Amino acid sequence: METRQIYADHAATTAVSDEVLAAMLPYFQTNYGNPSSIYALGRENERAVMDARARVAACLGAQPSEIFFTAGGSESDNWAIKGAADALAAKGKRHIITTVFEHHAVLHTCEFLEKHGFEVTYLPVSPEGLVTAQQVADAIREDTALVTVMYANNEIGTIQPIAEIGQICRERGVWFHTDAVQAVGNVPIDVKAQNIDMLSLSGHKFHAPKGVGALYIRKGVRIPNLIHGGGQEAGRRAGTENVPGIIGLARALEIATQDIEGKIAYLTPLRDQLIDGILKIDQTRLNGSREARLCGNVNISIVGVEGESLLLLLDGFGIRASSGSACTSGSLDPSHVLLSLGLIHEVAHGSLRLSFDRDLTQEDVDYILDTIPKVVDRLRGMSPMWETICKEGKRLV
Ligand SMILES: *Cc1c(COP(=O)(O)O)cnc(C)c1O
């Protein structure tokens, strides 16, 4: 029998879809002109990039002139945060507010700024993995330059009250950036209605290629240019445009945002079946709120198993999953996100993240729910830690 193959790691990356690839292909060999060139081959690509910018803007409720193409989510986060810090330090504002469970592209950027004289407030998150607008309001000071709070968490899928935080920041005259890399295509986004000043997104999380992303910068938010050189991206980020990537990003974003309600309606019941099914295993817990949660995210701690071993065995059954974030796998430190929820190390270590897209089927769900208990049994059977827990009758969750 052939093993079923299930890709359950869409939060790490996604495949380029056929439609996106088809949109990109002409720009490799036929329409290869440099958008800055004068002849038609160049000008046509200049128009194609302009058109892509307008389409990306339309998907976010932004103006085309507010969209800047970058090389991905990490670059967009770095530009927004360091840019705001640089711009506002000149006005004596050296305080940044963020949360403890941001992606490392945000956290490590903030830590870098701390070494350069900035003060950073890391808001704690609730045991459910949420921050409140009130926490943000209470942390804002005279010298606050920027609030940066992620839209949806990449590990536990919790969705933050972005519009409320945006409103508070606007009222208090503080710039608000959000890393929306995981939210795009899963949550309706309108940067104007939600009072977002800067927003990061990354193509490879919604079926565009790796290495292309965008930063929305609201008109009136003046941050320094990122890359100095030619006049591309209105002179803000120099370098010949990644034309195929930009075309792919725009097409993928249109597809991802065209029926978000339908995706939520389809995926939520499947996700909940998975959550309820896995939670039937003894000593397991759901990480992150069930309600304020991405429709494709499952994150469960399973006491007595080790995350990496679980992933390896699941891979043998054709299930590609993750434990914590892909960026930190390879290190033995438990995920900072799970620790921020108050989990002890032993519990955080045995965590499983499954992340899905529309192609998930009922058969996939059944197969996963059939496989996981078998794998957990096998691992617990070999675990000295589980043996001790059972002997002492301890409950860790
Ligand atoms: C993947 C991810 C990033 C990084 O995006 P890249 O394009 O891989 O640099 C940043 N933030 C979040 C929340 C992510 O999930």
C-alpha cells in the first residue's frame, strides 16, 4: 500500500501554485526586460510591475504608492522596525513596544536595537496566546516610537486584536507595524480601516515563490530608504526588480484573498475535528485560543513525547508537520512562543504544529487521526520520562 502524503506545514512554506507559476513563466524567458530600460521589452515589464503593485494594494485596501516589494517577510520586518526607530530617534523617541512571542525577524531586530540605545517593552501574552489593546495602551509612553504586534502567530495561530491596537496607536500618535505574514489569506485585511501604518507580508506563505514579499508603508510615515542605489521602488529599495517574483506575489495574493470566508467555513470544522481527535490522547493540551485562531492551525503539546522524534515518525507515515517554528528546529531550546504561554519545558518539547490550506480533505483528517495515536503510543513506550510520569501518577497538563 502506498502511504498517503500529507503536507501539514503550510505555516513554514507553501508550494507555488500552478496558476501562480503560469503567471510568472513568461517573465523568465520571454518578457525578461529590465523595467528601467527604454525599449518596449523593458517598458512592458515596468507596466507589469506597476500593475502588480496596484493589485497588491487593492487586496490590502492600500494605495499602490504605499506598496514596496522586498525579498520577503524578514526583510519587511527589519525595514519597518529599524526604519521607524531611525526616523523617530531623531525626535528623541527611543521606546518600542512589541510582544514576547513575535517571530524572530521582529524579536531579534528589537534586540539589535536595544544594543543601540533603544528601550523595548515586550508585552506578555495570556495563557491563550493573546495580547489586548489595553496592554498596548498602558505601555505607550511619551517617547514611544513604534508598536509592532504580529497579526497571527506562526506557531499557535492566535489572531491578535489588530484593529483595536491600530485605533489606540492612531489616537496616541504612535506608529503601528504588524507582521501579517501568517494572516494574509486567512483573515480579511484592510490597512485603512484597521489603522495599520506598516504591514509585512511574504509570498511563500501563500503560494508565491520564496524570496519575495512586500512592506506596506502608509503615506505620511517617513522611514529611511532600505537599499541605496537605483530608483526602483520609488528609490526606497534599490535593485533591479524581481519581476517574476513580483508578478507571482500579486497573482497569489489575489487568489489567497478572494474567498477567505469560504476557506474559513471549509477548514474550521476539519481543524476542530483534528484538535478534538488529538486531545482524546491522555495528557495533551491545545496551545493557543480555539476561537481567535487561524482556520488552518493546530498546535498541541503531547506529554511524554519528544517533538523531533514525533516529526520523524510522522514523516515515515507521509505526514510533514512541525514542532515549534522551522527557523528554530535544529536547536534544542523549546519554542519561545510555547514558553510564553507558561508551558514548562517538558511540555513545550513535545509539541506538534499542523498547518493546512484548502486542499486538506476529510480523508486526510481521518488518516492523521488514525496515525498520531499509534505514533504517540510507540514513542511513549520508549520514553523513560513517560514511564516516570505514569509510575508517579503525575499530570503535566
Ligand atoms: C515566515 C515568517 C516570517 C519570515 O518570512 P520570510 O519571507 O521567510 O523571511 C516572518 N514572520 C512570520 C510570522 C512568519 O511566519
